[in-house]
Amino acid sequence: MKNSVEQANLNVESVKVKKGLLPRVPTLSWTALLFLWLIFAMNATSREIMNRVMPAIIDEYHLSADVVGVIVSGIMVATGALSIWGAAWSDKRGQGWARKYSGVWMALGYTVFSILTGVPALTSFVAGFVIFQIIKNAFGGIGESIEVTTVSEWWPKERRGFALGAHHSAYPWGTLLSGLLISVILVSTHGNWRMPFLIVPLLIIPIYIGYWMFSNPRNFKKYEREAKNMNLTPSLDSGEVHGHKKGAILESLKNPNVLVGTICVLLAEAAFTGLNFWLAPYLAFVGNFDYAAAAGWSVIFTITGGIGQIFWGSISDVIGRKRTMMIAFAWLTIALVLFQFSANSILVLIAVQLFAGCCTNAIFPVIFSLVTDSAKEGYTGTAMGIAETGMYIGGASPVVLGIFINAGGGWNAQGGYITGLYFLSSCMIVAFILTILCTRETVGKKRGKDWALVSKKSCGIE
């Protein structure tokens, strides 16, 4: 009976979303979203600096495509290597407002090791560069799972899709701004790729100080009280923000929505990381763009990337996570193949990137919403950690792309790049099929009424 009432309220509130551009939620939810958006933008930027300056790094260290593929993949996989452990530790350390106690250490880690990457004496050899990037990304992966989970806890359940979509727009839009800044720095320093690592990460310092002051028990209790007064459901079911049960990881993995959602986000990351690895070198070595131009023009897709995340995240609150995932995976299957024409002209490059951007980033918050919707009470952080770990295993796709590029004639030959695109597109087809067969809908009119090979109960839908 309780579940029926909650679902009825959810459906009523879903209708209300259509009446305005922005959802009606407590003001403190918006404030938390702003701070966490800025923090995640800096986390994302710490990873994307490498992709933006990759042609210059290739030149300095004289790296072949297959070697670069292994390096980038190792760095990306390191992002999720400790996410499950880190998320479970964060659940124990404190939930809700108290996640700042775990999040601050992750922010400090990815900031410090980004800066160290820019010190010439420490990265005169490629091994130094790789070590610092691996450590930095390990901090960043745990940080992302904490940051995403915190957003879901500061927002009502009925608005989770919008909140996570808006929050994750920090990756495309935050990295768009930083990508332009990196391009300016490269021009100003005559292509010195280390300077962006030294300068850009410092922006997080005032941001985190402001968030630390905001995130406190008084504000969190006020948010919960206001949400209930609006007939919305706080994501934490009580004011208790500490405590965690043993066995959370194995219990979460038994849920098909969590497990298959993790596999799907792995495949989505394979496509996203692969595209980011692929694009700047393709423009520089096949399209003959100079390095600064390749860095600047390779972030155009982030414009629609942010819009897509907010749009599809909001839509998923109404039509459901599963249906939205299917649309996004089908869209990306086509978009990735079109990138083979991106070096033909600036207009084609812009058009292809804007089309692809509608879903390149949007798929992540939708899957995260599916996972957090399905997580057992008190296991939200752990479920997110599992998804984050799976996601960054997908970051190994540059290994395959590097092999294809090398086999196709090296950096300056187009053939290997094209084969790589079809590989990434096939990953989206697999994800589409898994979504249909092995997940159950968690929100909207089709909640628990969709067809799949797994039961509603196993997916946390009573």
C-alpha cells in the first residue's frame, strides 16, 4: 500500500514537471546542485586536460598509437579501480551533508596530482606522467561516485533524473569552458602542454571552501523538511546520515538493474572515452589541424552534451529510465559512425559533434538514476561505486582503438580510425540489447510493467 501511494505521488509530480521548465524543489537543493556542479566540473577537467593536449604529448614522448592506447586505457581504468571501496567507505563516513568529509580528500587528491603532472622535472619521462595521471584519476573516480551520490541525497526522489542530468552537464559544459581555456593557455605558452595542468586545477580551491561552509546538518534538515512540505520524498528516509551494513557490495550486485546498468555504463564509457581519445589526433594528424585548433574544435559536442543531459534526465523522470536508455543507445550507434566525416570541413565537424552531443553525456545520468532508483536503502553510495567501477573499466577502449589505428597505417592514415568508430558503434548495439532484455523500469507509467527476462523483485521493484 505504501509503495502504491508513493508511486501515485510520483506520477502526479511527474505531470507537474511538464508545466514548467524547472522542477519545483527546495531552494537548498538548487544551491547544493550549483556547488556540486562546479566541483564535478573541476573533477572532469582534471581528466580531460590529458585528452585536449594529447597531440603535443605524443610529439614530446614520440609515442605510437598502440602505446598511447595502452597508456590512456590504463589511466582511465584506474579511475574506477577503487570506486567500489571508496563509495562503501563514503557510506560509512557519513551520508547526505556529511559526505563532504570523504569528498574533500578526493578533491584534494585529484587537484594535487593534476598540478604535479605539470612540473617538468617530474614528467621529463613518460613514466612520471603516467604515474601521476593514474593516481589522480583514482582519486577522481571515487570523487565522482561521492559527488553523484551527494546530489541524489540533496534532491527528492521524484526529481532525481533531472538533478543527475543537470549535475552531469558539468562534464560537457565544464570541460567545454576549460577546453577553451586550455586552448588559450597553449597558444599563450607556445604549445607548452604542462601549463594547463599547473593552472586550471587551482580553480577548485574557492569552490570547495564555499561548499564546505554550505553543507551542514542545519541546511540538510531544512531541505528535508521543505521537501516533505512539497509532498516530495527526500532520498534519505530519515535524518540519520551515518551507518552502513556489511555485505552491501554483494547484495547490490544481485540486483539486475545495478549489475546490467553497470555493464551498460561500461559500454557507454567505452564509446565516450574512445571518442575523446580518437577525435583530437584524428583532427591533428588526418585533418591537418594545428594542435591548439585540434584541442579547441574537439569540444564542440559538449555544447549539446549538457543540454542533452538535462533534457534526457528530465524526460527519464516521466517516460522512464529504460526507455530513455534505449533511445540514447540507438542515437549513439548512428552518431559514432558519422564521425568519420568530421575532418571534411569545419561545418561538418560542428554538425556531427552537435548531433552526437545530444546523447554522448546524457546516457550516464540516466543509467545512474536507474542504479540509484534500484539500490537498497542505505546502499546508494555502494551501488554508485559499482557503476563507477564498471564505467571506468570501459575506459580501456583506447587499447583497441590504438591497435586499430596502428594496424591501419598509424596516426596519419585514416583507415584504422574508421575501424575504431565501427567498434565503438557496436558497443552501443550490445548495450541496447542488454537494456531491453535485462533491466526493469523504475519510474513513470511503465514502472514494473515493462517486459524483460528478469523479475521486478530482483530489480528492487516491489
